[in-house]
Amino acid sequence: MYYYILEQQKNKNSESLVNKIIASIEDLQIMGEAVKANPIQKPDELAEIGLSKGYNTVVAVGSDSIINEIAPIVAKHSAVLGIIPTDPNSSFFNLIDCSTWNQAISILAKRITNEFDLGVLGKEKVFLSHLSVRPKKNNAASVKVIFDKYEVEAPIEEVIVGNSYYKDEKWAKYGFSDNLVSIYLKSKEAQKNSGFFKNLFSAPKTSFTSVFHAHTCHLGGLEKTLSVFSSDNQFICHTPIHVSVIPKAIKLIVGKK
């Protein structure tokens, strides 16, 4: 039996989507107990309640934030996590090998599971997908990243600290349970020419990305602090930050192995 935790909805459109999701779950006859988060009962508290009742599969229905919030609770109890993202741009679709909420529901019934690492921000903040580190107003800034045995300094527009997913698949890791985080330093090439001749003889600006894989990293801005955001753009904290990995910490229901 599945224990569904529904995110508290902010508007009628999101409520309508959740009603469609519940109807689809009922049609596939994979319904269990469904509860909705509210100001009194937070998602992590509801997860603890469901697991204490004996449910061994918790399904998070909502944004990336609620999925990241529930994941460490499920991992702590050695249970299984199912995911139904409601954000069409969710970073979790690639993780579970589907592209829509309908497909996310359909894979629940098949119950194929795989083990994944969990990323750790600082000592306690756990995340399943990735973090975004960037300066205010998306301006360029210099960053310093210290790895296990070396360090890197570079001008960046954004740093993605990816535990298990990143949109540019050519930089993706070979697996999601390799005990590594991936650090993507994103910037742009500067243009040397200016004025009229720039348009004639100079190629347009092109972005470039440097990627590093490590067990741990320490990251901070050189001239100023940078802001850290969740995968759905929710502010978390400011730099400096330390990131590490808990290997093969959680089982997820996925589309295929």
C-alpha cells in the first residue's frame, strides 16, 4: 500500500491538477492513504506519521521542494520513495525516467526500484536532485571551489552542484549512485571586439561549462557571498557551503533500471 503526501496547493489550477492525479491513481487501482500538507502538519511530519503506520512506500506529489523534503525521512526509515512531480520542468522527471505526471503515475504500479545517492548541504540539509549557486541579479562573480586534493578559481554566472541530475546530459555522470557530486561552473566567453566591427568579425558569445566530480567540495565567492537555491529556485542560504554525499541512501521507484 502506498502513502501519498500531497503538497498544499496555492491556487485553483494546482488544485485541479492534483484532483486529476488522484483520479488517475484511482483508475490504476494503486490508491492507498492520501494526506495533504498544511500549515500545521508539514510534509516531513506527515512522512513520519505514514511510516509509523507501517507503510513502506511514500509517494511525494508536488514540487521539487516537497520531494527533497520528504526524501531524507524515507531514506532514514529504509523505505521506498515514489515521485509524482507537478512542475512540468521538474528536475526529477529525468531521474525517474519519464517526462509527465501521467507517466510518473504509471510507473508506480510496476514498482521498479533503484538506489540513489543523497547530497548533503552542510551537516543536515539533504537534497536529492541539485543546487544552484549564483550571484545576485545573475551578474558574473568569481568563485573558489575546494575539492578533496585540489582547488579551482573561476569567473562564473552560476554553479550547479548536482547530486543525481543535470539538464545538459553531455556533462551527466555515469550513474546516480557513484558516491560523487558533480560541480558545473557555468560562464560565458568574453568578446574582444566592440562596436561595428564586432558584428562583422566576431562570433556571438557562447557559454562554456567546466565540470568536476568529487566526494566533497567547499564553495564560496571570492569578492562577495553567493546565494544558494533549490532545484525549483527556492532560496536556501548564502555561501560559503560544504557539500558531501551519502552513497546509495534511498530507493526510488523508476521507469526502468
